Amino acid sequence: MRRSFVERSLSDVHGRLTKARQELAVLDEQLVVVNDIADDLRLRALVSETPLATHEHSDAQRHLDAALRARAALVATVAELEKRQDELLDRLTF
């Protein structure tokens, strides 16, 4: 593979990796808030035992579950990009 192509690919992967890591940092901050809300609504549902409180907790839990799935996908993307970056760096050294 030509060195210039590897360097361009490496630059592209690095940019995507930087962006994915930034997105992951933002998502982690959001998860703290969503988790706190879900915990609060869970306690309210336990104490009040009303259908509305249970429904609110269920909604919050669904949002939390979706955010956790999104985080898992983003972590997998970061790992994949890191692996690709390592492969490209190896090609540059040989």
C-alpha cells in the first residue's frame, strides 16, 4: 500500500476516533443525569405506588436503557477505530 494512502487513511481514522471519543465523553455526562432521573423516579414509584409514577419510571428506564445501548455501540466503534489506527501505524513502520 502506498505510504501517502496510508497516511491519508490514518488521518481520517484519527479524526473519526477523536470525534467518537468526544461523543463518548458527552454521552457519559448525559448518562449520569439520565441515571439520576431514573433512580429518582424509581424511588418515587416505590413510595407512591401509583400507576402514573410507575409509568414515569418505566419511561425514564427506557431512556436510560437506550442511552446505555448507544454508549455500548460507541465504545465498540472507538475500539474498532483504535484497532484500525494501530494497523495503519504498523503499515507505516514497515
